[in-house]
Amino acid sequence: MEGGPGGDAFGAIPFLIDSGVNRDRDLIVVAQRGALHSQPNLACPEMDRFNATAVGLPYDAPSTGRGLVRAAKACRDRLTAEGNDLTAYNTTENAADFAALRKALGIKKWNVYGYSYGTDLGLTYLRRHPQGIRSLAIDSVVPPQIVSLPWAWDSAQEGINAIFAACAAQPACKSRYPHLSRTLTQQVRRLEANPLTLTVPPPGGGTPVKVVLDGGTLVNLLVTNGQLVPSVDVPAALYELAAGHPERLARAQAAGATPAIGEFAHGLTHSVACAEWVPGFSKRDVLEAGRRAFPGWPDSVLAHAPQLPFEHDLCRVWNVPDRTAVQRVATRSKVPALIVTGTFDAKTGASWGPFTGRTLPRSTAVVIPGITHWVVPQNPCAASVLLSFLARPTAPDTGCVPGVRPKPFTIVP
């Protein structure tokens, strides 16, 4: 079960194979309703093109928000004009698709594995359609009863602070990069007051592009969990920035200037988020959660949940009904479960794994040090735990976990 919501499940196949999950069993990968390779595909090229230009705009400026909302409305208007009912794209219907597929394939029992939003989906599937599920493995956990915009700040705090604590535990990193939390706060405040505008080539090379680094941009670069700024580079990047050398972060931001147009299903993202994650919490709730997580940061940064800026405004034009009554529910089950999280995960904080396990009495929760979002493909120990779980769901071999240590951080002169 792919993440996102809206990610391309087929793109994950190489990572799954490299993790060995199909070494002695069949692997079934499903393009979720609305995602790439499904019909219809709720891609939003309008939003992809806006996001490409947004790397050169202040992250949390009202004008940026208006541009994002206009792009979302253009996508919504086109999708609905094509006859798509966006209310049909939700986690309840998504889970029902998997239940129907198992029956259609004539499979008596199968194991279910999901990561990120796929854990929200997997837990919903287990709650609503437990028949035929031999085991559930969830990686980088999004608890359906908890996930919301304010929740994103809790996860950001946990993941970022874990990186800083790991640096402090490595003598070379601690000596070269002391006071990381204070440095981050200083740089967020400085950039938010005086954004930097640079022209840099994207990470893969090519034509230089204009990028803007403000406080919100810096935070979201850290929350991307190594996709743009590897965790081992975070201390060095912050100290380079403080010393007047923002190029490492600027190049990471420039990566967003060349998105794959039409591959990510933003239509699925916002149909789920606006129905299941946003309702019940106000803009003020998001701000207060941000203040609790990062006191001293500017309100203009804290007013936007990481990765989902201006989502309340976007949801007003996306206009799907509130589904929290049926979706914001804890899963209680005695089906064997494996829960895997990584300490450096700033999207789905590591502690939410054991939290979810409280209502899964036959679950095993493992927390892998020094790993970000989507743990299994990044860590051989996590992959071996998953394989042992698939062989013996009630007694996985977790013996390798205590020996895992975060990798050494990058130290620059």
C-alpha cells in the first residue's frame, strides 16, 4: 500500500524487490484508485506546474497561497468536468478495493504491507475488512485516529530533535556543530525576516533556477526526510547557512523546479486530506501546535502544517464532505502486526508506531535509529525483521535492532 496519498505504487517495486519481500512469496502491488496507472488518474498538472514555479516564491506568503489555491481549483474544475466524483476517493473506498481484489484473485489469506499513508490505509483495511488478512506490516505510521494538520508539527519536532540528539551523541559532530536547536531557530527567524534569493543549478545539473529561501522553506527542506537534504548533512547545512553559505540548501530547493508533470495524484491527496485530516481543526489549532513544537519561531512559519501549506484554503475550493466520523477511528485487532518506524522521520514521528500498537495486542513495534521515512528499503535490519515477520508473524526476529546506530554525520571544514 503506497504512500502519499497519491504516490505511484509501481515506482516502489524496485525498492520492495531489493528488500527481499518476494524472495519466497508472490508480491502484489496495487495502483490505488485515482493514482498513476489507475483509471481515472487524478493527476493535477496544474499543481505540478505551480509547484515548479513556487521554488522561486516565498513559501508562506499569502500570494503564494493564492497561487496554490488557484492551481488546485483549476485541477478540481477539470476533474469534475471530466465526470469524476471526488467524494469517491477516500480511505474507506480505497480499503474496499483491496478487499474486493483479494476475493477476485481467489486468495484465501494474504499479508498486507504499507508505508506512510499506506499505513493509514492498511489500518483502515484491517478494521473494516479483517477477513483474509494473515498479517499487517506498517512502516512509518500514520494513525487514522490521530492524523491531522496539527499532528504534522508533532512529527516534525520529533524527527528534527532526534537528528540533533544523534549529532550530540557523536563526538565529532557535537564538537563541530554544537547548539543545533538554537542555530535552527536563529536561521528560521533570520530567513523569515530577510529571505534569500539565489540562482543555482538543480542537484542533477542543468539550467540554473531562481530559488527563495525563507523560514518556511528551510523547515520543509528538513521535513522532506532526506529526499532533498540527507539527514547526515543537516548539521553541516545549518552551519553553512549560518556562516553565509546557503548553496547546499538552495540546490536542494531547486530540485522542485523540475517535477514529473502528471505523475503524482494530487487529486487523491486532497480528496483524502480535505475529508479526513483537515476537518475538526482550525488554522488556530495548527498555529498553536507549531508554537508548542517550536517555541520562538515566527507565526508566519508555524501557521502552516509542514508539507501541506494553505491546506484549509485549498480545502474550501476542493469541497469534499467531512469523513472524520467514519475514518478517525483506532484499529483494534488481534491479527499479528509489525510496526516499523525510524527515529529521524520528521513526517511521521517514530513514537506513533508504538502508540498505534496499543490497540494491536499481537503487534511487535521496532524503532530503527537514524532512519527517516519509509524504513525498510533504507535499512537491512528492518528488511530482515520484515522477512522474519512474514515467515512467523507472531514471533519475528528483532535481534538486529539493538545493534543499529545512526550513520556518521557529514563534517565539513
